[in-house]
Amino acid sequence: MAKVSVVIATYNRSGMLKTALDSLLAQSIKDWEAWVIDDGSTDDTEEIIQVYLDENPSFNYLKQTNQGVAAAKNKGVQQARGEYITFLDSDDQYKVNHLESRMKIIERYPEVDLLHGGVEIIGEEYVPDKYNDGRKIHLSECAIGATFFIRKKVFNLLGGFKKLPIGTDADFFERSKEAGLKILKTGLPTYIYNRSHRNSITHNYWEEMQNQKK
């Protein structure tokens, strides 16, 4: 049984998915399993994934009707068998030592329930403020859910991610603090967060809010 389960939620991103999966394959440690949750893609995502399923038993694939990223990630965690859960967005990638660096921190601080942080941002560094539709905030002020490294039993106790227009990660992080979890933030920038494309939840939400004001 793998120590770490990597949950990859995806929807119509076959053109970007291979980069994400290849970065997982290139990890310096191999004690992981991956659950790719296809949230109802209509492109060739399934064909892309099949190559990885055929070549590496650490990959698992599940397709569901389109329910949104929160539901897809929750489904992945339900299937996961690892003690720890972490995430990889289908348009992002890991540096080669990402999982190893996180495991070393956890081993050094075993009391930590939730580890997060450590990103290299490509592209737009500001996202909509969930408390103010007319304002954007820098990602350094945010809890970036893709970097969460959390014990599965703790994730389940919190009830997973909630389906929200934006701020799903922030909501989970706030509930973690309220529950008294031991939380640690790392500055090691081993998660490559791709914000260079326009097809994202936060970008689409911002555009919608601005259009409503016109």
C-alpha cells in the first residue's frame, strides 16, 4: 500500500494532462498511488489516461458525470488507500522532489495534520477575493489547495471540500483551523502552479462578476 495518494481531478484538459502525469512519474520517490478522477470530460482524456494505466499499476482512473472539481476531489479521496492525501491539478506539475520534500517534512514533524504551501507561479499571480467581488488578492495570501498534504482520516473528519463558486480551498483551510488541526506551511517551491491559461474557475468567476457589473 502506497504511503501517499495523489488525487488528480480533471475536466477537458487532455492537452495539459500529460505534463502533470509525467511530472508525477518523474518523482524521486515511488511510494505513491494516483487517482485520476475524470469529471465528465468530452475530449480524449480517457485515451490519454489509458496509456498510463497500461504502463504503470500505480495509476487508477474513475470517470463520473460532471459534478465540479470539489466533488471530483472528494471522490478521489474516497478511493485513495494512502495514509496521506495530496493533489495535483491537471494543468500543473510537480518538480522532481515535490513528494520527497513533503514526506521529509512530515517525518520531521509527525504531529502535523495539514502541510501546505511551496509554489512556483507561472502567469497571473492574483485571484478574486471571495469576500469582495471587485478586488483581487495575491496568491501569497491564499491557501492553495493543490499543495495540501493531509492525513486521509483528518480530511474525512472535516467532510472534504464543499462545492462553492470560488474559495473551496480557503473554506477547507478555515475549517481546518477551526477544528484545531496542527498546520504547517512550507516555502519550498516544488509545486508548479500554472496560471498562464484563461480556462480556470477563478478566471471565469472573475469575468462573470465583471460582466454582471456592466
